Amino acid sequence: MANFSDLLLDVARVRRDFPILDREVHGKPLVYLDNAATSQTPVQVIATFDDYYRRLNANIHRGLHTLADEATAAFEGTRETARAFINAAEAREIVFTRGTTEAINLVAQSWGRTNLGPGDEVLISLLEHHSNIVPWQLLAAERGFTLKVIPVDERGVLDLDAYRDLINERTKLVAVNHVSNALGTVNPVTDMARVAHDHGALILVDGAQAAPHQLIDVQAIGADFYAFSGHKVYGPTGVGVLYGRAELLEAMPPWQGGGEMIATVSFETPTTFAAIPHKFEAGTPAIAEVVALGRALSWVNEIGLTHIAAWEERLLEHATDTVSRIDGLRVLGTAPDKAGVLSFVVDGAHSQDIGLLIDQLGVAIRTGHHCAQPLLARFGVDATCRASFAAYNTPEEIDIFAESLERVVSMLR
């Protein structure tokens, strides 16, 4: 077993913050290893959500009464927390969305619709989640630009030589994930940003899988846009963050129209819009979710992302070593730099069957294409099993997972 004694994360203390980890599934203690889909939520975040509806529930920005003022302060407090979490230069560079998917669509529909046309090119990678593929496909069909794909090698590592060959003076945007949700590959986004900028292109980074696992500095990366989701970083569903450099956001037209995002509306003169970030936040937002997201980010800071990253790296090492002993099991994604994601297939056993049967033993993993069908096709499969790790997982849970997996595989053969 990998040595965990030298690490500074107190996993027993962390686990006390997550009441759901005390439940049983099919009479077995829950072993939750589907964190790349959705992480669990600590009591501090649950309490914040509850407190909002008990004490603060009011619409924000427009009211003059006490509840509206307090709700607005809590909402805008999260904007500053999110700014600091990714080291954006200004809080006005933080736009709240429903998640990473909506954030990418916002960039596509606002910046992309304004700046892309025939003769232009957008580069994405084979590692992308569908949310960073389909919006560009839809827009390319409408606007007439070309979408090009950066390939990956047999380890699941981006081919950076191919990237440098593909990018040229026609490239207007590189859209790439920071960490692959399907394989765990950590992409060299700082180097990729430098190459993009050398060619006059912008870079959008999908950080949904990076935000829970490593320190993020959008200024050091050189990201023009960066997106992540609340529910993958110990927060609520239905909320996410889009970072955009201020000068880019200021030049972009609104995507959705309605209340809050306007300065003036008239039938006689053109409607004028609010300053950033508010011109991209039409209507009443998910206020409680945003406030709770702020508490989730604070919780992560309290535990320490460097401690979380080191713990998860050791969990991944232990899990990879343990399950690799199972006859016929093949790990997909062997990049030298990986986050806590372990994808695999087993000869003679369908991934869906493995997922259903291992759930009967109390172990929650993900099976399927993980919204990464082009990537899995590259490896000649249409589905994998995926175990993914968080700060509250333990080496003992990895052992239970491996033992359960071996038992399930023997049943299916």
C-alpha cells in the first residue's frame, strides 16, 4: 500500500464534515468514488444554504430593505471569494453561471458569435467533455469557421507537436480542458496559452475537473477565459463561474436579455446594458447556490488544496496499483501528470454490468462514455468504468473498492 502517514490531510476530520458518508447502500457502508461527476457537500455548505432561506431570502441588487442588502452582500461576497480562489485580477471578471457548460456556451454565443466567421479556426482537443465540443460544433455550422482537433497519444496525453502544427494565423481560439474528466490527464495549459497568444489567439480553459484538485492562478496560466462548476468543488449544483479578462468581457455583447443586465430600457432609444459582470447575469440568479458556493470555496481553502492534491495523488497511486492486479483489467489514461481519476475496462465484462453489481456492494463508481465519446472511440471502446477521488476518500475505501471489483469481475466471467 502507498504510504499516507507523511501527508498533512486529516481525513478523519474531513469526513466528519460529510454526513452522507455515514449512510449505507444495500446494507453496506457507502464508498463514494464518483467525485468527477459530483462531489459531496460538507455540513458547512449545507448550513449556509439553510441559513440563507431561514434569514436572508430576498432578491438582490434592487431592494433597499435589510434582507435585500444582506443577501446582496452575501452574493457579492462569493464573487470576491471566487476571484481570490482562481487569482483573477478583479471581482468584475467573475460571472456567475449555472455551471461550466453554460459558461462555455456564454463564450461561444457572445464572444464567438461576434468574432468568428468563414476562414477562422478554433482548436479543441480530443480530451474534451461534450460541453466543450458541441457548442463549437453548433456555432461552426452557423458561422462557417473551421473546428480542428488536437490528437492524443496512447497514454491520453495531448500531442503538443501536433498542437503547434495545427495552430496558425487563422486560429482565433483554443478551447481545452485543464484536466480530462474521462482520463484524469492534466494538460499543460500555461504552455498552451503561451503558444496561443504567440499566434494572436485566445484560450478558454475548462477547469471543471481542476478546481477541486489543484491551485489555479488564471493570471499565471494566461487564461483569457476559465470556467468551473460548484458541484464538483464541494458546492451545490446549478451554479458555476466564468472568468474572463475584463477587456474581453467589456467588448462582448450580452447573451441573454432581461432584468438586472440592463442600465436603461426604452422604446424610443436603444437599450443600454449594465457594466460587467452584471450584463451577463440576466434575471434573478441562483442566489442561495451562489452564497453556498462561496462557503464551499472557503471550506476548500481551509483544508488546503495542496494537501488535498497530495492526498488524492497517493489515493490514485494506491488504486492504480491495486486494481491493476486484476486479470484482464486495462487502465485507460496513463499520463505522467494525472488528477484523481482512474478509468478502466475489463476483458469479458461490460462496464455497465460492473457498475450495477459493484453498487450492490456499496461502491459508487461511474460507467459509460463520460460525455467524452470521441476520446473513448480513440481507444476503441464505447464505455469505461471510472473511479474518481476526493479529499474525504481513504485508502481503506480503495481496498474495499478493489476487493469488490475483483469479486464482481469473477461473477461476470
